[in-house]
Amino acid sequence: MRTVSIRDAKNRLTELAREVERGETIVVTRNGRPVFDLVPHSKRGGLNLAAGEAYLRAKGIKSPVPFIAEDFDAPLPEDFLLRKLPRPR
């Protein structure tokens, strides 16, 4: 993985694009700090869902969505907005 400054990247963009097309990754820096990477475009788009699910399983998360009650989308009682909120203790 090669590193170039923003100034060098601006002046040599065509050359860097050729390197990226060959599979190289180039880190572009400003004042020596990484700002962004030039990486090859992926032919396969989208998310890797299998990797995401494997990560969740490894962390002990069974479902990416927390528990949702069965009546979640049931209509609220008519007086719901008129009820007083409980006082904090």
C-alpha cells in the first residue's frame, strides 16, 4: 500500500488511476495524515450480508433487530395523548 500527498495525487492522478486499476490501494494524505484511500472499484456491488450475520453471531447477537412487541403497530387508545405523564422520582 503506497502513500501519496494530496498535492502529488492531484498532479499524478492518471498514473495513480492506472495503479489502482491494477489492484493497488493508495492512501492519500494531508500533512502526513491519511485522508482517503484510492481503491479498485468492486465488480460485486452491495453488502456482504453473510459477513454481517457472521459478525453478529460472533458477538452473541441473535437478531439485528431488537425485540418488537406483537402489538407494536396496533392503534393507540383514543385518550393516549390526554394522559398525564408519570412524575420522575
